[in-house]
Amino acid sequence: MDLLQASIVLGVVVGIVYALSGAGLVVIFRTSGYISFAQGDIAAVGLFVGLAAYKAGGGYGLTAVTVILVSTVLGGLVGGLITIPLERHGHLPAALSTIGVGLIIGGILNVTVGGDPRAFPEVSSAAAFDFAGVRLGWSDIVGMLASAAIFIGLGFFFRRSRIGIAMRAVNDNRFAGQILGVPDKRLKLVGWIVAGSLSGVLGLFVAPILSLSPVSVNTLLVFGFCAIVIGGFDSIFGALVAGVSIGVLSNLTSAYVDPNLVPTVLWAAMLLVLLIRPNGLFGRRRLVRV
Amino acid sequence: MTTGLEVRDLTMTFSGVDALAQVSFSIGEGVWLGLIGPNGSGKSTMLNVLSGLYRPRAGSVVMNGHDLQAVRARHRIRQGLSRTFQHPQLAASLTILENVMVGAAHRPTAEAPSPPASDSGAEWLRRLGCDEYAEHLPSEAPYGVQKLAEVARALMSAPSLLLLDEPAAGLSARERVDLVAALKEIRRHRPTLTLCLVEHDVGLVASLCSELAVLSAGRLIANGPTQTVLADEAVKVAYLGTRSTHDATP
């Protein structure tokens, strides 16, 4: 029973981080219509700059702000200077460019800071309390609260704010957006900036657990990708539900079957969802006028 | 400064064929003009030129004293020009209300604070009689509601000139009655709004518009007060495709 409880509780904790990684991908998909494969590398740059600030004597607060700020600016630069201009050639070249950007950033990081993993500070290493027989640390609590706030904020932003609604409209009906004078490039840039900052926040949760290397955030983004395929590419809520489900499923598989089978089970679940609901559990089926 | 819309010698050519040939007419501020004509007469082409989707070969479009020639389609809404389409161009994943709200998204928030409650998207939907579908997706709403939602969206930009492209096309008789009621409601709340209505239903146009312009094979064959134009023999011949019974009588 303890093992089951621990698997579920810790699965939820890590699942929320998966969901957060998926949310960043959803934000760009909602405005631009494709997935960015550079978000982990963008976060890595922020994390390494943040780590430098920490080693220079900055506290955790300054480190966190630095990570988020650098990731936000870099996300905006990548989107504004490379991918959004490339969209005039289609979504595929723009999406492929994010792979190129990610590889370039990763290559530069490998040359400049090296590929060895290194410790990254966490908000607190102290234990908070026991929950269902599982000891949760303050890092877990802060991570979950921050994630909850981000999901509520994103939900409000996309559902209630004029900018958020316009961002959804831009990708949904490009022609209407143009005739209505919606500043689509500016809104897409906002999407990249928001996704960049989300990558930074994600990195702050991931780096203390996996330790920091140029690929550590990318390792986790694989689960985020899996979450949005299962949840639906255009659904923030879907990313949340699918992320938590993936976290629990991973832990149960690891505890009761075989840890080596976790990726197999996840990809099988993803394929199953794709076969049954190609737009994901919470994604909307696109209507095409014929 | 001339207010309203002035079209001067507009010529639009597709593959050497004149879709519009030296068409000139004007619409005074607050006037509702019906643009009618048989299929292929150039009505939709005219709306596409006015809204900037097509670039004319010759001629000019002047709105409230400003020549729109150099103004791209996406920027004409800032000049106060808004339009709808024959087939509603709504975002499929946005609710009806969210689609309407996008009509006010062309200006940054700092320039355009949220509209007053009296001109909010919800209020326009209520006035046009389709507020019960506000939270539905377009695919869940009747076609008539989709068309009215597009009108409401166009009104959210607070236009001085509204172009409606066949708003009654595809509607049932009941939906046409609702459409006329909705358009009259718009006139009541926006008396200074200038409107250009492209429509096949001449009876509907005559019930709403004080002026008519008639196109035939890309040429303007009549323009003036509605009743005068409808009594014009050239209009009867061109629009109905036959001579009137009066002429046919020996």
C-alpha cells in the first residue's frame, strides 16, 4: 500500500512538472501552429547564466529571476528573429528551424561550459511534511504551487484576456485575423516570450533533480511532448491532465513492472491515443469546409 | 473633407477581363447603400477592392477624405472600415463570444481600452438576438447565428463604414426576418454608421437601404434613391434578365 501511495503521490508531483513542460509547447502551438524543439536548450542557457549568478554570490531568488529573464529574452529572440520570419515558407520550415536552433545552442554550450552535469541549487532542501506516507520537500510544494498558479494564469490569459483570445484566433483563422487587423506577428512573439519564460521556470524545477547539463531539460521535454500528444496540442488543461497521468503511470510502471519499461509504456500510451483520438484527449477536431 | 465613401473610376481586371469597369459612386455618412446585381456582375469584387483584398488596376477609393490606395487590407480596419464575408470567417476553436471579441483586437490594449459595457461583445450579441449561443462554438450554432456573430465582430472595431457581403445567403426565411431585425437594431444604436450591403435579396435590401447601386457585367448601370433605381427599366432588364411586362405588352 505504501508503495502504491508513494508511486501515486510522487507521480503527481513529477507529473505536474511534465505538464508544465507541455504547457510551454502548447503556448507556441496555439499561436504559431507548430511545436518548438528548442525550448529545452533555451532553458539551458538561462540555467547556466543563473548558475553563474549563483556562484557569484547571488541568492536563490536572484538566480531564479536570472534564469527566467534570460530564457524569456532568448525565447523572444529565437521566435522574433528566426522562426516567425520563417513561417512565410510554411510551418514545417519554421518547426525544423527550432531543431536547428536547439542543436546550435547545445553545441555552443558544450564548447563553452562543457557537457558534464553539475549541481544546481533548489529553493529549499528542507522536508515540508508527510503526505500519504510520502515525505514531500519544500521544493516539491513550491513547485506544485507555482505550477498551479501558472496553469490558472495561462487558463485565464487564453480564455479571458483580449490578447490571449486574439492569440488563439491568429492560428485558427489566419485570413480572418488579417482582415481584422490582428497584429499576428506581435502576438506570436508574445507566445514565444511566454513559452521562453515557462521554459525557464521548468528548468528551475528540473535542474536540481536531474543536475544541470546542456541536455537535462531536453530529457524532460520528451515527457512534455508525450503529454501534449495525449492531452491535445492546443489544450493547456489537456497538458495538465496528461502530464499528471504520465507521471503516475511512469511511477506505477517503475514500481510494479520494470523501470526499464517506462519509456515503452509511455510511447505505447501515446500511440494508442493517437490511434483512437488523433487530436488528443482534450484537443479539438479541426473542421474543414469542403 | 468628404465623409463616407467615394469610389472613383474603379477598374479591376482579371486575365484581361474587366470585372469592374470605371465604376464610380459615393455613400454619404450614415447612408445605407445596397449594392445589387446579377451573379458575376462584380459585387463581391467591389467589396474585395474596397476592403483591400484586391488591388484595382485604376481608380481610387476615398474614405472620410483619405485615399485608401496605399493602405493594406489589414490596416483598413484602423481607418474605420470593417467587413463580413459570404461564408462566415470565424475561428472554429473559439466560442461565438470569443470570436466577437477578436473584432477589437486590432489595436494594442494601451491604445484601445476595453470597450464600454454598452458596446461589449456580449451586448452586441444580445442586441443582434444571438446571445444564447455566446458560449457555443461556431459549429454548434445555426448558420444564421454564425453570420450575425460575424456582423457583431465587425461592429466591435467601432467602424464608420461596414461592408456586408451577402448576409442573407443561405439563411432560412425565419433567419432572414431575424437578420433584418438585427440590422435595424444596429442602425438604431449606430445612426452614423455608413453601410454597403451586397445582397441578392432585393426585397431585403429595399427594406433596409435608402440608396442603391446596380452593377451589371462590371459596369454601374444605376445609382440613386432605392425606389427610383428599382423603377429604372435598365435595372429591370439587367437584373431580372427580361423586359418588364409593361414593355412586353403590345
